[in-house]
Amino acid sequence: METYWETLRDAEFPVARNWAYLDHAAVAPLPRRSAMAIRAWADDQAENGAVDWPSWERKVEALRDGLAAWIGADRDEVAFVSSTTHGIGLVAEGFPWNEGDNVVVPAEEYPSNIYPWMNLASRGVAVRLVPTRDDRVWIEDLRDAMDARTRMLAVSHVEFASGFRNDLDALGELCRSRGVAFFVDAIQGLGPFEIDLARTPIDFLAADGHKWLLGPEGAGFLYVRRDWIERLRPLGVGWHSVVGSFNSPEVAFRLKPNSQRWEGGSFVMPGLQGLAASMSLLGEIGSRAVSERILDRAEAVREAAALAGWSVLGSNRPADRSAIVAVAAEGVDPQAAVRSLRSKGVVAACRRGRLRISPHVYTNDDDVRRLREALAACRRRDEPRADGPEHP
């Protein structure tokens, strides 16, 4: 099986020639086919204008089908958005709130899953932030934060800094038992984990494709469970939101009966073309194989960090772990460690005072060895500085 992953690495991931790239929880490098798809689209538009637009649209709709299948949804429940933040905002602002309602959110969430809910204060909606205990988001704490006026629970599948994995099945059942809507920021979970929305009772889900799905920035999607489509107020309504042609001589405001009502205008076409190519690659591998491989590589990273004298942070329960590995070493500044690793060709990130490492399917044993050696060198405190940009 290792031969398969090496062949895939050589064929699809030119980044591996230059870097031990372990920062997929930030911005992933594009597979070769995705970069080619974007270049082909740009060349086509440069040479032909919009003559081939129908073929571009067919690829977009095939992507919609593929994403729906990937998460166990119906295509009518999937809308394209420009970012996870965009999707969260559509849910937060479109939800039928009443003054005095509240939304429960873990305190360690990425800001994009906190600020859109806080922005509802002018409408009388309160945000209840639930602190982490013992490196875990406890279901009991989320439950205790709920009351009769709680209308929404908003969580990430995987917390971006710690790598803690929330139990979506258990949280979904909690929400159903309380009559609370359930929103999931899935950007750090899709890929490392399979999600089956036919089984797990999630009402809303948003994710961009530029992390574990290996797509370009600016191409993401929003899932709205079918029974919420008529209850969630559509925002950003435009020509693409309604039934009928933009070229119709009559004005007839009839919203589409599906999630496409949130796609008000033109698509981010180059991004969706690239994401379609990335999803074709992941589809060829298979969601189960993708998940197993990424999690295997994450375990290899944990072992390497420990051998290099670093502490692996977070919960020790296997069910709480994800593909994000947070580590620390006494006396080592994680920001300085990022620069030191970069100087040795190893790409990682610092998040909230921790070194964050996030491998993918093409991460091989040589990458892990380079990481281990670079981490060990950081602890000797004799490494040169190598400044570089940081990604979200």
C-alpha cells in the first residue's frame, strides 16, 4: 500500500519536492490536477470568453453532486459559498431569531464561528461561550449552558488550535432532545473524518475547500437540511436565487425550492473548477481510505514529536483526536519553532501558543523524519531565524 501513496505523491503533489508540508489545517497546496484545471479554465476564458460557460457549469453541478455524496446529503441541500465564514453568516443572519434567544458556542472556536453570532447582539440574541476543561469540550458543559431560550448550538467538528474532535452524533442527539438547531463548522473535519448527514442530525454545515479537501481558497459550500430551506431567510438574493431565467421579460420573485437560493450571483468559477478537480482526486482514493491515511499520518507525527522531546497536547482519548497535532516544548517559543522548521524545509504553524502540525495522505516517512529532526534541533536553541508569512 505504501507504494500506492508514493506513486500518488509523485503524480499529484509537486509541493513534496520542496517541502515537508505539514500545514493542511491552514492552506493546503494544490494537487497537480487542480492547478491544471484552474490554468485550463483561465486559458479557455482568455481565448474564448464565455463561449464554453455551459461546460464550466456542468463541472460545477457535478461538483455539487460529489460534495453531496461525500457528506451523505441531497444535492438540493448544497449551496456554494466563498468561505466558511460566508456560510456561517448566512445561517446566523438568516435564522428566525426572537429577542431574548441565545446560541451556545465552545469558547475555543475559530473566530469565524464566534463573531457572526456575537454580531446578533443588536437583535437581542446572546452568545454563551463554554470554556474548555482538561483540553476537552465537554458535552455536559454545553448541555448545562442551554436553557429554554437556546435556539442554536454552533461547534466545529475539529477545534482549529487544539485538534479536539467534537462528537457530532452525540451533540446532534442532544440538540434534537432540546429542540435546538445544530450548526457545524466542518472545515477542519472533512477529509480526516467521514460525515454522514443521513445519520447525524446536523441542521447546517459550512466548509471551505482549501484545507483538507485540497482545493483553492474561495471555494466552499453550505449545507442546509431540507426542512430548514423554507425557514432560513435567504440573504444575498440575486438572479441565481430565483426560478426562471435572468433573461425573462417578466419580474417574478419565486425563490428556488432548494439551497441554490443562497447562490445569489455568479460563481467563483476558477475556484470551483479547482475544487472539482481536487474532489475528483479524493473520490478516486475514497473517503474511508482518505480518513484512515490522514489519521495514520497524524499518529506518526505524534510519535515523532514525542521522540524529539516535545509534549503532545490535548486529550489522550483516541475518540477525541484528529489530524491536527498540537505540541509544545519547555523553553521553546512556538513562533520561533515555526521559523526554525521553515528554514529546514518543514512547514507547520503556531496557533494559540502551540505548534500545530497537520499532515495529509501524501505525507511520507521521510517527511516525518525531517519533522522529528527539525523539532529536536529546535530544543537545542541554536537554529537560525527564517521569517515567512503566516496563513489563517
